[in-house]
Amino acid sequence: MARKNYSAEQIIVMLRKIEVLCGQGKPIVEAVKAQGITENGPVE
């Protein structure tokens, strides 16, 4: 599966949305997954 390349602006928007979700009491792991970010192993 190909990696997505995000612009700096897209990353900032995602981080702000995650921050809002965490402020609403959602755990960080759930907030990150809600943004479509998944945990991957090391890239070889």
C-alpha cells in the first residue's frame, strides 16, 4: 500500500482536530484513529 504525502497545512488541521477531540475527553488513541491515522510498523 502506498504512503500518503500530506502537506504541512493538512497535518496542522489534523493535529488541531485531534486536540479538540482530546479536549472533549476522548483518549488520544481514539482521537488519532478518528482522523484515519493508523499505527504501522517500521518502514523497510
